[in-house]
Amino acid sequence: MPPMSSSAIDHYENFPVASWLCPAHLRSAIAAIYHFARTADDIADEGDASPAERLADLQAYRLDLRAACHAPDAGAPPLSERWRWVFEPLQRTIAARQLPVPLLHDLLDAFVQDIQKSAAQASYQNQTELQDYCRRSANPVGRLLLHLYGVVDALALQRSDAICSALQLINFWQDLSVDIPRGRYYLPDDDCVQFGVLRSDMLACKQTPDTTLLIAHLAMFTRARMAFGLQLVHQVPGRAGWELRLVVQGGLRILDKIDALHYATLSQRPTLRWWDFPVMLWRAAWM
């Protein structure tokens, strides 16, 4: 997402963000949203801060968000110096584009929940609870982008939510071998019970026939969520629609790789390679 900080560039992404395919007149607004979300994610996830320190920083970050919701005049609450580079562009974008600010707060709520869950080494009880997390951690980004594109009908929002939640879930199933050792559990408890998956096997990242069936089940559920949203690519106008096609195909390609590994993502992490992109581009052209 130009212009990006070097720290943002270092982050692995399954899909492009505000690339050259995005409309030029929206790139600065998309960059402002991305930097807001990326920086909050770093506060919640990067470095060696304690959970209490991360929560305190996110609370300070939220105060800056509240200040950024006011026009930058003499009567507005001052922005802190710490994240001024994030919130000054976001403040201009909120004012110019009339961004739905509750969606930005939803993202922060999700980061807070992630910290609390990880600190307690807690899992999600069922798919409903996990989807509610996705509603706040992933879906706001899609809705904010649709707002910028002027696509606001109810069906488009539902399709966007399906794509964003699917992308979030794909990251979960892709990153099991990384997340579980860090105390992050996204495999729903009731699904684990249904497939006879033991918590001890999860903690040991032990790939058993039961865990393989569980991950296969979750991957198929996720593919169905993505399939529901696919028609959104025809509702998003111009180059942005092509950007969305590549986003979707990036997620689907990771699901293909999970399938090719026979769902053994407790021990392996599939990633996209250069040769995947021609496949993604070909498939995007035929959506």
C-alpha cells in the first residue's frame, strides 16, 4: 500500500493491499485505513510487551482515534505525538470521506479480545463465537473499502463480510503451526469435540487422523463462505474489482495448498510462491 513504512512492507500478506490496481484517487484514504489497522495489529502482536502493556497501549491508541474523529481545528482534542503519523492522515480521511467510525472501533475491540484470549490461552467455544470475532477483526476492512467505492447495498455488504471472514479463517488454518505455540487457539471447541480432537494433541501440534478430518472440515466450510461472496467482484467498479479478484484468488490458492498438504497444517505452513501468481491471475480473469 503506497506509501508504506518499512515495517509494514515486512509483514507477510496473502493478498495485495492498495496496489496499483486501486483507483489513484482513493489510495491515500486506503493507505490511512491500512496504517491504522496495521499499527494496531503490531501493538497487539509484535515485540515482547506484556498483555497489560499491550492493552494499555491500545487504550491510548483508541483515545487518539476518538481525537481523530474531530476536525483538526483549535477545539479538537490534540493527537499524541506517538502515532501522529497514523492519525493525521486518518483524521483527514474520516473528515473527507465520512468514514463509519464504529468500524474502526470494532477493529480495536477485536485486537483487545485477541490479547485477552491469548493471555488466558482460551479458545473459541463454537463457530458462532469465532464468526463474531471475524465480524470485528476482518469484516470492517471490507466494509470500509466498499464505503470508499460507494458500494453500500445490503447484498454487497453480506458478500464482503463472507469474503473477509473467509480470508481471516484461511489465515487461521494456514497458521496453526505458528499460532498454537503462541497460545492462540482458533479451532472451535465444539468442532474439536465432534471430531474427537484432544486438546493435548493440539498443544503438541500433533497431526492425527482426527485433526486432519477437523481441519479438512473447517477448510471446506471456509471455502463455502468464500464462494458466497464471489459475486462481489462484479459489483466493485473498475480496477478495484480486479484488486478484489486477486484478493479472493490469493485466499483460494492458500486453501488449495492446505488441501495439497492433506490438511497437515499443524506441522506445516503453506505460503504463496511466485509461480502461484500466474495461476491466480488466470483464475481472476475467469471469475
